[in-house]
Amino acid sequence: MAKQLLLLFLIISSFVYGQDITLSNSAEISVLTVGPGSSLNDAFGHSAFRVKDTNNNLDVVYGYGEYDFEAPNFYLKFAQGKLNYLLSKDQFSRFYQRYVYYNRTIKEHVLNLSQKEKQDLCNYLANNYKPENRRYLYEFFFDNCATRIKDVVNIATEDNITYNNPEEFEAKTFRYLIYDHVDRNSWGSLGIDIALGSVIDRQATPEEHMFLPENIYKFFEVATKKDGSALVKNSNTIFTQIPRKPSDSVFSSPLFILGIVSLFILYITYKDFKKRKRTIWLDIVLFALTGLIGILILLLWFATDHKGTHQNYNFLWAFAFNIIMIGQLLKSKPKQWFVKYLKFLVIMLCLMTLHWIIGVQVFAIALIPLMIAIFVRYAYLVNHFSSNKSV
């Protein structure tokens, strides 16, 4: 009996929420902007629509940022850039409680829309929420929870919006827009800078700045309709984040940790030079790590649909072929061509520096001490094997 009642309730709920609702004249549609959280996956904030109509006892939030955990091969698709995201729908009260609990600021722009535009936008969201329409192929820079807000508003208003540049607008590359939200000397930033290629080092257009929720808020604030009226009727802050102490320590930062590792590599290299020997295990570790990272970079570049991972010149230091050169390192006298290979690696590091200087790609600042140490190690190996007259 209980199961039958539950089934009946779900059918009724599905019927009620599946119908298009005729909004009253007092209805309001807002864009909610949620501030960044404390972890990397929520460091960029979140955007959502709020549809509020007290006459219809309606106050719901639609957001284009929900994972489709039921997708087969979830983690593989996520890595390949082929993962569908979902349009979510929730009561505003639950939405509010969730972000207050996680101590994230919630700001609201109430949109200045005609009754027809409000109805069209509401109908679009209701139709988009249907099971057959909820999924979309997520792309971090060009199709995410923020860009969908802009796209839906454009559709509902029949492209009646002019997006003006905010007063303090500064044109930036995609990478530097990321730096606005992620500390450059953090492990998250290190991972981003290694995984994403030079394609994100081009300057983003003003509209492309709106892949970030905070920029949706800024651009909407000064946007106008073609009749000259403002897009935003009024703004308010629903919840303000309670200040919290920074948890990051300089001693746990990648620049500090990799600096220590680099000093260790330089120290061993100096001892090897003085004793005219070679610490084999260090070379194996360096070649294994750089080789594996190089393979990962190539897979992200050529074997996934992620647009931001293309043309990644991190392969100049993380060279995939290093992994198959470990066999030569195990020999006291490797093949003569291996010395040429080592010289090639030195040239690659020089090319990486050139790419950085002329602005082809910006690399992680935490890599600087490590690249110096690897350069010195490669140079020592060239000298060591040449002195031993490799055959």
C-alpha cells in the first residue's frame, strides 16, 4: 500500500511540475550569483535562475551545473570531456540553505522583463527541464552554468540585449581570468597550468568573459535592452559570506615544495659532479615522472574533447618519450645516440623558456625552480656520458 501511495504521489508531482505555469503580473525572474567556495571545483562560483511568483506559490531555482552521476562510465567521460551536465530544479529555500551552510555569498539581479519575456523564459526552462532535454555537453569556457544564463536570456528576449562593458572592465586572457579566482601559487593552479594549453592564452572577447559567474553578474548589471532600459530592475545581496581565515600556508605551496625538491636535485647533482659518479635512481625518477606527465598531456590534447587542453607546450619539459628511455639510464654506458637525446631535451627546455618570454604560453610559476634543476641535471648527464665515451 505504501509503495502504491508513493507511486501515486510521484505521478501527481510529475504532472504538476511538468505543466507550463502561467505567471501572474507580479512574477519576477532573477539571476542568482553564488560566490566561490573553498575547494577548486567551486572556486569559480555558480549562476542560476530564480522564478518567483507568490500568486502561484512558486519560488524555484533552475541551474545548469548538476553532474549526471547516472551516466555510464562517468569518470572516463569526465576525463574525455564528453560528460553531460544537467539542468537542475530546486525550491529556493533549499537552494538558500545549501549555500548558507557552505558559507557562500548569494547575490541577485531581478531582471527587467516584459510579461511575455518572463513567460517565454519560464516556459523555456520548464521545457528544458524535461528528462529528454535536461542534458547538455558541458564545456568549461564556452558552455557552462554561466554561459547558459546569457544564452537563455537572449533566447527569451529574442536577442534584445546589449551587453556593455562594466566600468572597470579589463581585457584578459582566459588563463588570467582563471587566476582571478585561483591563486597562482596553489596546487589547483599548478594542475590547471599543466593540463591546459596555449589556446587559453589568447585574449578573451568581452562576451567570452562571461564564462565566469561573477562576470555574468557584472555584465548583466550594466546591460541594456534595445529600448534603452536597463536589463536589471534591482539588485540585492541575499547572503554575505562570513569572513574566514585563509587555510593555505606558504610552506605547503607548490612553489615552496618544488623549490625544496629542486634544491635536493641540485645538491645530488653537485655531489655526483664532485665524485664523478651518477645517482641512477634520481635519473629514473625524473624520466619516469616527466614521461608520465607528458603522456597525460598528449592524451588530454589528442584523445579528449576538452578545447582548453589543445596546443599544450608543457610537453617541452614533460616529454613523453622519456618513459621509454629509462632502459638507457640503467646502463653504465648507454648508446651514443642517447647523449644526443639528452642535448635535445636541453634544447626543448630552452624552447619552453622562449615560448614563455614571447607569450605563446604561460606556464606555472611553481615550475621555475624545477625547470632550473632539470636543466642542470640534463647538462650534467650530457657531460658525464660524454666524458665516459659512451658507445
